[in-house]
Amino acid sequence: MHPLSRRILDVLALDPAAPALQYRGAWSTWGELRAAGAAIADAVGPGARVGIMLRNRPAHVAALLGVLSAGGTVVVINPSRGDERTRADLRSLGLPVLIGSAEDLAALGTGAPGTTTIGLGELGQAPAVHPATDPAPDPGRPGVAVWMLTSGTTGPPKRVDLGYDMLARSVIGPDPETAPAPTAPRRGVAIVNSPLVHVGGVFRVLLCLSEARPFVLLDRFELGPWIAAVREHRPRAVSLVPAALRMVLHSELTRADLAGVQVVTSGTAPLSAEDAEAFADKFGIPVLTSYAATEFGGGVAGWTLADHRQHWAAKRGSVGRANPGARLRVVDETGAVLPADTVGVLEVIPAQLGAGADWLRTTDLARIDADGFLWILGRADQAIIRGGFKVLPDDVRAALETHPAVRGAAVVARPDPRLGEIPVAMVELREDAEPIPGPEALADYLGQRLARYEIPAEFAVVADIPRTPSGKPDLGAVRAHFAGHGG
């Protein structure tokens, strides 16, 4: 049995009566999670590819754990993408087993004859198993724990293999085979507000399981339920993606509301130094940013509290230094390694890939200084060439988000017959914005902070920027908005 599967089973058996998961105010025990996961494991068998239409619900957490404890491969299906796209996804995958809520399965209509469907109800209810009428051989996906969807920020989501070894190193430690398992459930309650269809949600659930730490599961990040959980459980650390952090920052919450919180971690998307400092000024809590990707199965760089105390003033805007065991370098277009403080394309070897792993080339422009601090400067494949001038969308977005009325922004390219392409920006305003800035005011504001060629040719002020499950702006949807808006 793989160490990750063994750790899941060991933790679930530690103290069956102890509270494990709080959802909408009600607690489920470790024993209830174990029983529900075992029912799924018995139904799917070891080594199978099992699609799960994941939602942030207790029964879905149990299904995830059940498949992993049986050594199967969880194939992440996002039910929020729409029924037609989900049906097309399932046809292409040809899965032997599909798990989902009763309502999600019903929305898809009659299942394929080669697929066993398992309907989930409330935790504690027996799953409704409908065996395949014409089961087909399953090639499996050996060694893969989760076939994860990427966030789909720049285009349709792709699938990435997260191996059992990779996830075990990420949530248990560098040597999962010999790492001691917890002997009792941990004190303190974590908060999981990342979606399970994103690597952040799966990672945080598995981290809680590996540490035997009880947790609150939120359907999604919403300010009211989140702060209620913070007030009730007073966690020492919370994780907020940049969009969520900005919601907290611009809310009416005070330091007293976040009593007990000593640090905030933030990843999945760029967070400006100005927002991090504004959050620390308002709440007295440092924000530790990090750098990760779905393909890495976890983070490769980040701020530690010690580094933040010693170096933030000089290194503000950095995403920190390489995590223990990870390696980072910056290369030019030929692959030659560049010296410190030179901009190029980032390559990484994540610690969770283990010894002997090859360098992975990212699409991120970056620089690493002489002290090892990493700056992410934008995506190399998203640079906008406006009449021969290079515009980095993240630079424009970051400048827009310093405006006191702006809650969030997204910047993309739009084709232009004269200049080749031009930057355009979608802007989400704070609810209490006063006065409300129009396009001319936003352009004037940027004129004091950016070069003229970097200022977007058009601004769309919207109530909410379309976002992926991970909280990043959905750049495909933003482009579609501007494509249908003229120009």
C-alpha cells in the first residue's frame, strides 16, 4: 500500500468519535468519514480511474479519500462548467466509474453503458450504486493519485498528473515511507475555502488529513461564512487567494475580528506588495506570498515568517525564496542559465518530485537576486506587443489595483489592425467606491504610473470579473467580453 493511502487510513482510524469536518455548522467525525470512504473504496476497487464531480461537501471529501485509500486515480470533474461541456468531457474520458451528487448525475441524463455511477447524498447515507451494463476494460493511470484540472486561466482547463509519490512528499514530507503518523487528532481547526476542483482544495484537505487536523469546509470563499469560522475557531494561520484577501482588506472587519490569526498565506495568483502591506497595516498580520503551480503538486517558493521580518522592506514584491529541497533558476531562450537579477524564463525542480527530477520550464518571466529571492514578472506567453513595445499585463493589473476604488483587475490583449495588439482592461470596483472612476479617470491615474503605451486602450467596469475556481481572473472570458464589445 502506498504511504499516502496508508496515512489516510491510519488517520481516519485514530479516534473515530472525534470531530473531523465542520460543514454549515454541523460536525462529522473521523469515523463517519472513514465509513463513507470505505463504502466508496469497496465500490470502485483498487487502481481504477474514478471521475468525481467534486463539490465542497462532506460526502465528496469522503469519496476523494475513499478512492485514494484504495489506490485509485481521482479524475477531477468540474460540475460548474455546464452540463454540455461536462458530457463532452466524460465522453472523451471513457471512465469506468463516475461519482457525483444525485442532482449532478441526474442533470447529465442516462449514464454511459460502460460507466458505473455512484450517487452521493448526505454523509452517512449509503451511496446509490448503478453498475455499468456493458463495462469496458480500464487502462488505469498507474501511479497517479489525482488527474487534476488546471485552473484554465488562459484557456480551456488541461489535465495534469499528480502522482502518489508527489502528493505524499507534498503533504507528509520528503520521506513518506518512514515519516511517523500522528498518534492523536491535532488541536486547532483549519479552514478550507479553496474549491476541491482546484489543486489548492485537494492539497489542503490532504494536508489536514496527513496531520490529523480537523477543519471547516466552506462551499466557497464568502466573507460572511469565512469570518464566522475565523471568529469561532481562531486559527493561527489562514490562506486567502488575492481576490479573497482584497475582499477582506476592503471590508469593515477589524483586527478584533481576526483575533488569533498570526499569519496569512496567499498564492495561486499575483498579489501586489501594496495590498500585502495594506493588509498588514490594517490588521497587524503579515502576508506571506508563495509561488506554486498545479504541475508542481504544491509550492516551490515562498516567504517564511523569519524572512518576512528580516527582509520584507528590502525585498517587497518578491514571492520569497525556494522551499526546502526545491531548486530555481532563470534561463534565456536558448536555455542558458542567467546571472542574478537578470530577467528570463523560470525553471524549477520541485522538492516533491524527488531525487533525479529534471528541470521544468515554466512560462513565467522572473528574476532571482543574489540572496535567492524570486520575483515573478508576468507570463512570457502573455506579453502584449503594442506597435513594437512590450507590455506585461501583470504590471498594468498591479498598477490598476493600487487605485483606492479598484477591487480587482484583469488585462488582456486585443488584436489591432494598426498596432498588432493593444492592452484592454476589465476593472471590478469596491462596493464603497466614491467617487466612481470612469475610463478617463483610470487612464489618468495610470498615466502617472506607467508608460503611455502600457495604458489600456479600453476599460470595462464590471460588477464582478469572471473567475476560475481558484479565484484567478478567467482571461478567456475577459477576452471574449472585449471581442464582442467592438474594436
